[in-house]
Amino acid sequence: MKRNKVLQYLKWIWVVAIVIFISIFFYRNLPEAVDYLETIPFGFVVVTFACVTLAKLFIVYLALLSVNTGEWRPSFMSMFTIFTVSQLGKYIPGSIWHFAARINAYKENALSNKKTAQVMLIENIWLVTGAAAFGILSLSIHNKISGDASLFFLQLPGWLWNLLPFLVIIFWIIGLFLLDRRFPAGNSGLTISRVFLLIMVQSGIWFFLGISYYFLFTNAGAQNFFLILGGYALSWIAGYVVVFAPGGIGVRESVQVFLFSSIASPQQIVIVSLMHRMVYTIIEVILGLAGYLLTKRNPQNPGHITG
């Protein structure tokens, strides 16, 4: 009984901390975001919100596929409640609290410490490698369209740029094949359809996130579509691996300034990055609230988070 009370207090401290840090972020950046918002067609903003939401649902599904390797079979809605509520913890300085909340939820649903670690590792490998593969593919397509001999700090001969997409796809498939062979989903074993599904889910995440960013970048131009898609995926990796930055704030935006400096001024890129970050945060808060309400409607749901 005493333990439950402590968990309840910790849960509310966690919620209050999230609200405080998100509020500070919006308070500091809202004026600039509002000014820029007035320059964007309303339809573009709607598309951005819709694409971020779709990308987040793809991420939930990827997390569900990783959980299946741990021999637990929650429903999509159960995974939705766990993921959307716990993800808000990344805005607390330290950027590890969303992992801690999710690990706690997994362990409460009969996953051992070993299986929990396995599930979290697989999910993060899928996220990072998927972002890298999609990003490099998109940038190689941009290079082919633009005809540039180099891209960012990469100086490769033309034949290697032409070969690069095929190499990425081959290594992407082989990597997923080996990982799925090592950690299959239950007793299902490896299937080609499962590897194909993983590629589609990973691509869906970065395709929709890239589009959501592109529609806020009003003067990027159609010729830079694949540059935006690939650059966003790579900038996400930078923000994700720097764990001390809450939600990758600052790191992701700095990388975007570097990657997109050839098509816009640093000031505009910072504003676009800030605007996209605010949209992303709003969607995460809305989805987190939806997940929390679902746990209240059905507290016996396997996805219920008690602490």
C-alpha cells in the first residue's frame, strides 16, 4: 500500500515536471513561431500536423513489433497508451525518463529484465538504422536530381553516388534479416514479409516526418524535397543519440542549420526548426493525453501505466 502511494506521488511529480518544461519551451519561443505561422498557408499547417500524427502512429507500431520479440502480445491500443504517455518524459532534462517509464510498464506486463532490455535495444536499433538508411537514400536521390558532385561533407565520384542507393538497400535488408534471425517474433521465425513490413514501417516514419518539415519550409522548392526528407532523418539521429538534450532540443536544430544552409539562411532554418518542434510537441502532448484518458477508461488494460 505504501509503495503504491509513493508511485502515485512520483507519477504526479513526473507529470508536473513535464508540464513545466514544455511550458517554458513554448513561453520562450511562441512569439517567433506565431510570426512565422502567419506566412504559411493554413493547408500546409494542417498537412504538417497530420503527417506528424501519422509518423507517431508508425513509431508506436514499430515499438509494438519490437515488443513482440519479447514474447508479449499487447494490442495496438495497449502499446499506444504505454508509448504516448511515457514519451513525454523525454522533455524532462536528462532525456532518459521516457525510457524509464516504458521499462517499468514492460516489467509490469510480465517481461523479464533480459527481455525488456532486448525489446528496448531492438526498437532503438530499428529507429536509428531506419533513419540512417532512409536519410542516405533520400540524399542520394537528391544528388542524382541536382547533379551535384558533392553533398555536405561527402565528396564521392559519380559512379559511387549511383551505386549508393543499391548498397543502402542491400545492407538495410541484410541488417534486418540478421537482427530478425537473432530475435524472432515468438516462434514465427524469419519471414521475408516481416522484413518487408519493417522496411515499410521505418520508411513511413521518416517519410511523414520529412514531409511535415517540408511543408513548413515554404521556400525550399520542389527540387529540394528529397534533401529535406533525408536531412531531417539524419538530424533526428543526432538529436536522439545526444541523450543529455531533452528531446534532442538544440542538437537537432543545429544539425538542420548545417544541412540546409545551402537553400536558406540560418535564421530561417532556425525558425522552421522551431516551428516544427512546437508542432511535434503539441502532437505528443495530445497523444499523451489521449493515452492517459484510455488508461482511465480501462485501468485493467495491459498497457496501463501505474507509476
